[in-house]
Amino acid sequence: MTEEGNITITVIDRLGEAHELEAPTDMNMNVMEVCKAYELPVKGTCGGMALCSTCHCYVISDTELPDMGGDEEDMLDQAFFVEDNSRLGCQLRITPDLDGLRVQLAPESEE
């Protein structure tokens, strides 16, 4: 863990570059919001409501994650490039349990 109350997550962008991000655990943020705060190319069009897939990412670490909710499952069923390790960044709340999380941004949808 980094500074008290913060964790470190690594986000690999669509060009393959890894970004080590410090994320606060006391602000009720999610992975999508942290990516946006660091100006990574995550749209989060629906504002974190699991109504779009613009924050789709692949979890590439062995981090224990909360179970996927029905809304997230339904949205991923409609998303492009879904893999077994797909999650929506907006549904992954920043908690101490996510320290060391590594995700890769999924390719943008075929619009």
C-alpha cells in the first residue's frame, strides 16, 4: 500500500503502456473514476451505472474481486471483445482489497 488510505492499481492502456495509479480507499471511487482522474481514455458514458460498456476492462491480476452483479453481467453480454476476465471498471469499487489490482483497457467498441 502507498500513502495511508490509498492503494496502487496498474492500468494498461490500449497502446500497451502500464500506468501505476494511486487510488484513495476513502472516497467511494471505482476503477473507472480513478482512470478518468488520471486522464486515461475511459469514457464512462453512463456515469458508472453499468448502462454502457465504455469502461470495459480485463482483470489480469489474481486479485479477489466482488461478485459480478446482474446489471454488470447484462451489460457485458452486449459488449464487444468480452473475455472470461472482463469486468466493468465502474463496478469495481476502490477498497483496500483491490491493492495491487492490474487491469487492461478493452478495445473500444465497433461503432
